[in-house]
Amino acid sequence: MQKTDTMVFQMFENKIDHTTYFGDVVAYVEGIHMIPLLPHSRLTRSQQFVQEEWDTYFSDLPTNQSVAIGGWRGIIYANLALIDPKSSYMYFANMTNDTYSDEVLDGGASRTWYLAWAAGLGGADDLYD
């Protein structure tokens, strides 16, 4: 049996909501807990949790871009580096001038940061021998 929710997001009296104040899109609800992506993220977001979250909500993101729109897509792919740094690195590295768009980056991040983040977690280990 696969878990659908592993956190309580909003609680008011006897109601529990899987939402945020700015929307109930899954990318918002899960993504808000992914930021900021900093070195301590490996301590606060276990690999098991991130894997469950990816499998439950985002595993079809590579083929279904509507799962995460705008800057949330960049946040989710950067979070992927916690369990699969190579795929995360390649997502950002393979952006060319034709496919690169600020729309996939959160306003507080950059492609350079996401590449450095994923590389630092081992995403570029085999690429530059």
C-alpha cells in the first residue's frame, strides 16, 4: 500500500488539509517543504522520504511536465539530487539556449546553483574524467 500523505499541512479545529495558502497543486504542497536547498537538506530530508515523495508525486514529471509548472519544476529537479544527483545534474546541464527558460527556475535560484548543488552531491562524478 502506497502512502498518499506523510505530513499534515494545515490544521484548523477538526479539519486537516493537504494544501498551502497559495494553492493545492501537489508541486506547491510538497515543494514548499523542499526549500531552501542547502547543505543541511540531506539531514532534514532523508533519502527514504525523498524517494517516497518522488515515487508518489513526481515520478511521471519527465514525461508529464504539467505535474510541476514554473519555478516549482526546478525546485523538484534540484530536490531529486538528494536521491539521484546524476539525473538532477543532467536535467539542468542539458538545458540549451533553445530549451533553457527562467520559467523553470525559482526566483531565488539559478541554473548555476542547481548545477553546483547536483554536482556537489555526486551528479557530475563520471562526466569529467
